[in-house]
Amino acid sequence: LVLILDFGSQYTHLITRRIRSLSVFSLCISGTSPLSAITELNPRVVILSGGPHSVHTPESPSFPPGFPEWAQSNGVVVLGICYGLQLIVQRLGGEVRVGEKQEYGRMEIHVERNAAQGLFGSKMVGDRQAVWMSHGDEVATLPDGFEVVARSQQGAVAAIENRAKRFYGLQYHPEVTHSPEGMETLQYFLFEVCGVAAGWKMENLMDEEIKVIKSTVGIEDHVICALSGGVDSTVAATLVHKAIGDRLHCVFVDNGLLRYKERERVMETFERDLHLPVTCVDATDQFLSKLKGVVDPEIKRKIIGKEFISIFDAFAQELEGKLGKKPAYLVQGTLYPDVIESCPPPGSGRTHSHTIKSHHNVGGLPKDMKLKLIEPLKLLFKDEVRQLGKILNVPEQFLKRHPFPGPGLAVRVLGDVTEGNALDILRQVDEIFIQSIKDAGLYDSIWQAFAVFLPVRSVGVQGDQRTHSHVVALRAVTSQDGMTADWYYFEHKFLDDVVRKICNSVRGVNRVVQDITSKPPSTIEWE
Ligand code: XMP
């Protein structure tokens, strides 16, 4: 295992992904975790991530006391990246100072010493490479036993190592694509310097998860799972079904916030293609009555999360009547980014979706929930879930579906979702947009596409008449994992056709705009 200690860098999750893509399993936990949490995981390599702090600030986060000694006496290799490097230097007796010149963005570094077996392998003195830097502080003096192996073009320390102690540091970010040789460096570091063996496969994780589920769920216990028709819950349910068979009971909740004909479509494909037993609950009135008059996005999310849980509890109660035993567990398709984003390391200064948005499958669960959670995907990224689904023979149409947020159209109708026929209008617009994308053969090249209902009206002219109607926005983005995203470029002709179709067939819409903002600074959803 390669363990990443997260000190709040926006790139931390990327390190995890990059290492997994080299067939080495990696996990990321908060950088301020106690030493016992680190030793329990028994890592072979620990990577200290970057972060927005300066080691000089008193409250800046650090690895736990005793960590360097533990690493050294157990032969654990340590690599610090950016802030991680500065932590190593400062905590081991060197000095970090505010840099005379700050280094942000693309820079060139050159190797200072021939480094066979070191960080740069066979690179020769003077070899150059472009890297991505992002730091204000710099190393002034090194702790005993360390040496500089590369410097930036401005002369700042760019890489250090202490081969005897097996401590290494890179001032730049090898994990980002703007460091073109970064992946090669990470690969060399893991396989040659640390002697890690590649061999981790999705099949291992599947077998491991099945074992864990079997041992967690008692032999007589029953489990419920909320299926949404999306990739995550479908793969999670299929995995749990493989582990415990028909003691899994799935429920599909129509909360009145679904897309056009979604309930009929999803229920039909569950039965036809997945052969999972699914009960459909129509809870439209329950959700919409609770959402009436609510405009605050966070309150909407919390209400929806709470209603979902009350439905699961009721479903569990109903099953108790039938089975004579109450289901004890609830399966959730929580993914790794939800976990990372919901639990930023304390003191990291990072305010992720924990405060930006309460993803209802993580942040919004009530503390007094009676069902215990099973989250078999909580270590995986979305593309890894798709890989797992493939191994589990989940049909392509599920695996390729664009993500759809748990709170559904509630976060795509800005303002009160029950006002007028906003939901109905949005469903029609969304259907036209998505169907056009499918017809043009673009669906699989887009991470997510959808329409948003805006709480404004604009003046238009339709059939010689003045109208004062609704405005909708179209959004389509590309992304690897939903954590960053770019807007998708459509040809003019495509957009022209879609907008024409929307205005001609959806009553109440006289203006369509396109959202061309990336994430960051925006998020993918509007609320
Ligand atoms: P944002 O809007 O935060 O979304 O950039 C990132 C990805 O997460 C989806 N999303 C959610 N998924 N429950 C979910 O299951 C939620 O509450 C939720 N909010 C956003 C969003 O659609 C995008 O794919």
C-alpha cells in the first residue's frame, strides 16, 4: 500500500489516482491522522502531499509526532511533495524560509548530481525537465544527511534526498499533467527506488470487498439498497448481491425530482437487464410538500437527504413485517471523491464540498439513523467504478450513464422547485437536450450534460406576440472524476438545432443560454 497523507493540496486526489493507474493500490487519509491510523494501514511508502500552508504558521498541519522515527525503523520510504517536502526539511532540523522569488506555474529544473538509484534514476547532471511549481516558501538549509538533487532555473531547491534514511522530496508537483515527466518520475520512484511491485487489479478489490461484505453482514441479516439507476448505486447493489444474494432488497424512490419518464425507464431496465428485485416507492408528494417554499440550496439538500432516510426506514419496517427480521444495513454508492471532499484534513484551510455542498449520501445523513451503512465503493473513483461494473457484467447502458445528483432536479431548478411548472418545463428541455446529444453520437464523449431552470423571466416575441417567459441554461462538461471539469464545445449547428427545438416545443420558454464555465471556479451543478 502507498499511503498519502493529505495536507490540503487541490492535487492530493490526483496522486492517489496516478499511483492506482500504475497498478499499485494507494489510499489517502488526513495528514493529521494519529500515528496509530498510519501504522494500522501498514504502508510500504508514505507520500506527504502539498498544501496551502506555510510551515511557519503555528497552526499549520503536520504529520504526527514519532512519524519519521517510525518510518525509518520500519523501512518505510517517505516522499514529500511541495509542502510535504518543506515539512520534512523543517521537522528534521533544516530551515525553510519565505522565498525571495515565488515560483508558480511552469518552470524548468535541472539535475544537480548523477542520481543512479536516486529520485532521477539515470538522469545526468545538467539534464533539464519542465515541471509545475506552486510554492512561496523555499528550502534554506537541509537537515543532516540530505542532499540537493535538482534545482529550479532560479536556483531554488527542487528535489532532495536522504538515501540512507529513505526520505525524498520534490518541490514541484509530479502528479499534474503540466509536469510532463512527472509520471515517469513517480513510476521510477515507486518501482525502482521503493521496490514496490505492480499487481493491484480491480478484481482484487472486488474479491476483497465481497469478503468484507460477507463478514460484516451476519448470516441472517438483511440489507436494503436504494437504486437510482445511476452507475454507482447499480454497481454497489450488484456487488452486494454477489456477496449475499437475495438477502439484498432494493428500493427505487420516485421523489418527484426525476428526469423525463425516468421512473418507467429505470424500472424497466432493472428488471430486464439486472435481474435485481426492486420495489418502486412513489414519494413525490412527501418530497415536494417538504420542499415547498424552500429556496436555499443547502436546506433543499438537507431536506431531501432526511426524506430519503425516512423512506428507507419505512421500507425497512415493511420488510420486517414480511421477513420477521428488520434489515440492519443500507448500501450506499458513496465514492472516494465524496469522502475526500467531505472530510478535508483539519487545519488544512481547505473548504471543500463539506461546506460548498452537502452531498446527501455523505454529509446529510442524520446521526440517529437506525440502519448501518455499507459503502463498498468508497475507495473508488468514478472511472474505477465503471471498470468494476464491467467485471460484474453490469450492462453498458448503466455504466455509461451520465452522473445524476442524489437531490435530482431540485438542484437544477434554482429557487422553489414547486413553483409553477418549473419541474415539468425542465424535464422537457432536458429530454430534448440529452436526446439531441445522443442522436449526434456525443453522449459518451461528455461527462455530464443537463439543463437548468433559472428563476428569471425574459421578454421575447413568439408568433408576433410579446412573451415574458422562462430562461433555461444548458450545461455540458468533460471531466475525469467530477472534481474538476471543463465545458464541452458544441458545433454551432448542433446548438442552433437544440435551441430551436426547445423554444418551438416547450411552452413557457423563450430564451436558452449555455453555461461555459469550468470547475473551478464554478461547480458542475448550479446549486
Ligand atoms: P459539483 O456540482 O459539486 O458536482 O461540481 C460534482 C459531481 O457530483 C454530482 N453531485 C452529487 N451527487 N449527491 C450525489 O450523489 C449530491 O448531493 C450531489 N451533488 C452533486 C454532480 O452531478 C457532479 O457529477
